[in-house]
Amino acid sequence: MTPAPRATPTQQTTLDAAPTTRVLRQFRVVFNAVKTHFRQVEREAGVGGAQLWALSVIRSNPGIGMNDLAHAMDVHQSTASNLVKSLVTREMIVAAKNGTDRRAVTLHLLPNGEKVLHRAPAPFTGVLPDALASLDARTLARLDRDLGKLIVALQADEDSAKFPLANL
């Protein structure tokens, strides 16, 4: 009986990297699904994914304030403020100052914003948050733990967690 041929160094490297390659491919699939959805939103609705999400939150919560919008979208307050400025400029929402604190604004959807939501593809929050919401608690806990390890290995800036994927 002849012994099995030994793997060349290149073949061995490929075999050793297979799990890494498989996971990398999965990340590519996820990122491309997200990117494809954002492109579809832009094409069909004429707004970016983060703007669409903001419109949907404002429609669901008439009179919501800036801080509450930021909290609902899990973004930094300055990011929410920039989204609101853009939507006000495009006459999709109105930011009304009322009450004694003239700094506080309430946000309301305008007919142009409603039209955008009507023609936009769902989910308004984006495909990744929607998919994550469909997972069971154990899977989410495992993903949280494992992605935390990946973030440490990347030495990534965790402050970037407060910026929507649509802005990348």
C-alpha cells in the first residue's frame, strides 16, 4: 500500500485557512446583502437607508424628540441631528420648537416623507437589524460574545458602533 501523498506547503496553508476563508466569505455575504438593500432603498425611495429608518421612526412616534430618535435608532445624537437636517431640507419632516425650552424640537412626518415610506422597500430598519431580530436569544448571545472577540482582535474603534451601516 502506498502512503497518501503529503500536502505541499501551499496546499497545507489552504487547508489550515479553510475555516478563516469560510468565515470571511460569510462576512462578505452579510455585507453584500446589507449593501444591496441600501442600494435598493436609494434607487426606489430616493433616500439613504439611515434616512428611511429615521422617517419610519418619526412616523411611528409623531412628536418624537431628537434624543429619543437617536436612542430609537441607536445612533449618536449628532448623527440623528444630521439626518433630521437633511430630511427637513428635503421637506420630508418638520422640526417644530415648542414649549418653554426653545432648544427642544418635536419631529413630524410631512406628506413627502410619507410618499417616500410608501415606495421604499422594507424593512425600514435595514436587513441586518431585521435579521438579527429574528434570531433566538442563545444565538444572539453567542454572536455578541464571538463578535466581541473579533472586535478586540481587530483593535477596532468601538465608537464607530454609533454610526449607521448605511453611512459607511
